[in-house]
Amino acid sequence: MEKGVVIDSRHTAEKEGQGLVARALTVDYGEGPVLGPLDLDLPERGIYTVLGPSGSGKSTLLRAAAGLLPDFGGSLSYGGRPIGSAGVAGADIRIGLVPQNYGLLPWQTAIANVRTALKIARPDESRARRGAAALRWLALTGLSGLEGRYPRALSGGQQQRVAIARAFAIRPDLLLLDEPFSALDAVTREDLQRLLLESWRQQPSTMLFVTHDVEEAILLGRKIVMLTAAAGPPVLIDNEAVFSLADEDKRDHDAFHEQTRHIRRIMRERR
Ligand code: ADP
Ligand code: MG
């Protein structure tokens, strides 16, 4: 299924491993700190889940990483390059964001939303190739037949899937997903969790995946960044024991249940 997708060759050895790095990152919207101080070292080509209750700063962290916050304390970098209010310094790093409200252009159809993003992110690719990628990702996210619909004629879950298709289609180096499966029914959600892991294995990017669902955080993340209700340092949880299992074995494995208990215990303690 990945035929026709060019694997990026822009990664260089010196960039390997640096990934997303935060040092003493703090955010204050003007009424006191809502995030941090945060220190993170998330090596390239890993899936990291961000878990925390409502208001713990998950969306704020993603906005900072996307370069959408005009101001924050401390530093944030990707691949050794600072992230500022205009994204990553240097234009050859692509960042994809699936915001919590989907962020679709209401005046464009589903396929036009994906094509427009591709045109911006991959201007050198041919129109035909971009069009094929848009169709393919809409099909993979279960939206075949709905390509010509405007967002207002799609359900919340369908709009959310257009946003996911769009983010995957542009094949960003750093993919930021803000509760991307929250509007989906359980079966569709499991399908898309599988699609996410499969497409990541075929072309590993760096992903920061926000969720408030403990199971989802454990099923998807190599590491889990736990934020707590009051601003303060995060708890970083190694999840390699579950991450390295085959997808179909995860839910039934002892390591999964042990991790679930571990995280619930921390949540109770840090409430
Ligand atoms: P989460 O995504 O974990 O629910 P957010 O990052 O959205 O949390 O919000 C963290 C805190 O920052 C909340 O208390 C929220 O009210 C506040 N906040 C978020 N965005 C803004 C903003 N633009 N202006 C002021 N306060 C904000
Ligand atoms: Mg949020």
C-alpha cells in the first residue's frame, strides 16, 4: 500500500536521535503558569503519548511544539533547531498538527482540504501524485465516497478523520496529534490506532500524541509523558515493554495490565 510514497532522504546522521527537546519549558497565558517547567528528550522516530487530565496543558504543549505560541519560557527544539513562533528555524522540517477542533477549512471539500495541505507541504510533487495521495489517505481512514463533502456535511468523527488523513498525507517529520480519535466510536478508533502504528512502522516519524485515555496512551506510546492538573514537572514513563509487543497481543498481555495499574496509581497520587 505504500507504493508510490517517497521515503524522505533529508534526514542526516547528525540529526538522528535529537528529536524534540524541551528545557525548562513554561507557558503562561497571563494568569499564572499552565505548563512546566518541563524537560523532555524525545528522540526522533518515536511515538510519544501525552496523558493528563483536562486543563493540564496538553494542547498548550502541542501548540508550543507546532510553533504556534507567540511566547514561552525556556527552550524547545527539534532536530537541534530552535522552535519559535514561526515553527522550526530552517524550512526543511515539516510539522503536521491535528488540532483538537480538527482545523478543517469549511469552504473546501474533504479532498480539497487534503490537497491544499499537500500543495503547501509538498509543492514539488505533481498534482496527480498529490491527488492520488489525498484519495488514498481518505480511503485508509474510511472516507471513500465522502471525498466531495464539505465539513458541515460530515459528522464530527468523519471531520476528525479528514484531519487525520490530511496530517498523514503530508508525511511530516514531526506529527502532533491532539486527541485525534476522541470523536470516534470504539471500533473505528481501534482501526485508526492500528493504521497509525502500521504507517508509523513503514515510515517512522516523530509523533506526539495527546490523549486523556490511559489505555490509548499505553497502546500507542513508546514513552508516556504524564502531565498533572497543577503545573509542575511531568512524569515520564518508559513503555517499551508494551510498545515492542505485536499490536494484536498488547491488550491481553501482562505488561499492558501492569502498566495500566502503574499509571492509575500515579494518577491517584498526583491528583
Ligand atoms: P488540556 O489540553 O490539557 O485540556 P490546555 O492546554 O488546553 O489543557 O489548557 C491548559 C490551561 O491553560 C487551562 O487552564 C486553560 O484554561 C488555559 N488556557 C489554554 N489556552 C488559553 C488561552 N489562549 N488563554 C488563556 N488561558 C488558556
Ligand atoms: Mg486539550
